[in-house]
Amino acid sequence: MTNSDPICPLCDRPILDGGGSLHHLIPKLKGGKGGPTVLLHQICHKEVHATLTEAELARDFHTIEALRSHPRLEKFLNWVRKRPPGFRSKVPGKRRGR
């Protein structure tokens, strides 16, 4: 862990080398290709897509603030913040539909 590690905007933990995943704030399939992206922990990114459909992301959850306010994501973030930055786990359940 170094001071130059990027910080995950969802959980506020450092993203260690190779532990990040680029998230399109507006899904590519919903017109977000070339749009704004943020670097998230892989586990945070997987949880976002396990929780919300592409349509929900495009319509209501296309900002970090909105994602943080979703009840399931809020509960997940409170849990994952207590884990070390390199923590990885399988996200239960399947990815939500597009």
C-alpha cells in the first residue's frame, strides 16, 4: 500500500495495484459509451452490478452519491469498509439483468 494508490469512491479504501475495475456511471448499453467512468474496487464494482440492473443504473444510480444511498449498497459498504484494501470475496447471487 502506497500513498499514491487510488481511493475507491464508494468505500473510501485504497485500491491496491491490479485491484481496481473501471465502472461506467451510465452503462455502455444505455448510452454511456465514452461517458464518465470511475475506478472502483473489483468487489465494490461486482456488488453494484449484482444489486442494480443496467436500466436502474442509467436512470437513477449514475452518480457515486446515488450508489452510496441505495439501501443494499449502503449495507455492503458499511461491511466492506472494515475489510483490508486487498480483500476479495465472491458476491452472492447472479448479476442483475440488462
